[in-house]
Amino acid sequence: MNKYELALVVTTKIDDDARAAVVDKAKSIIEKAGGTVTNVDDWGKKRLAYEIQKMKEGYYYFIQFDGNAECPAKIEAKVRIMESVIRYLCVRQDAE
């Protein structure tokens, strides 16, 4: 099992409950792909480096999980089509 991190930038145009539902859905996608969620960091509302879809701010979430090598591709395929997610990135964390 490798350690991975999924970074999500969620739109500010939805309310708190919908944002929590987006994070829960991302966690369930990870679990369905064979991963195990180990930690979720909520960084809150931050200014974007550049404007995306006429938005200047987004909510940042970092989800750490363990999974096999095929896990990130399966997760990205599902996260890519989520409307509330404006940016995402799944990276492997270095083994320490």
C-alpha cells in the first residue's frame, strides 16, 4: 500500500452542508477504489493563485489515504466530473 494525498479545491458558491457532502463523496470514492482514508485536512477558504471560472476564492481540502497503484487513476476519473470541485490533484507521498 502506498500513501497518497488528494487535494480538492471546492467552489464557494455552495453552502456548508453541500461542501461537507462533496468531501464525504470524495472519501467514499476513495474507499470504493480500494483506498483507506487516514486523514482529512480542512484549510478553509483561501484566495486562488489565479481566477478560475470567474472565482477568486475556493475551499481547500487535503485527504490523505492509503491505496494500491491503480487507486489514484480511479479516483481522478470520478472526481473530474464532480461539479463542485474546481481543481484537484492526487499525488503519492514520499515514504519516510
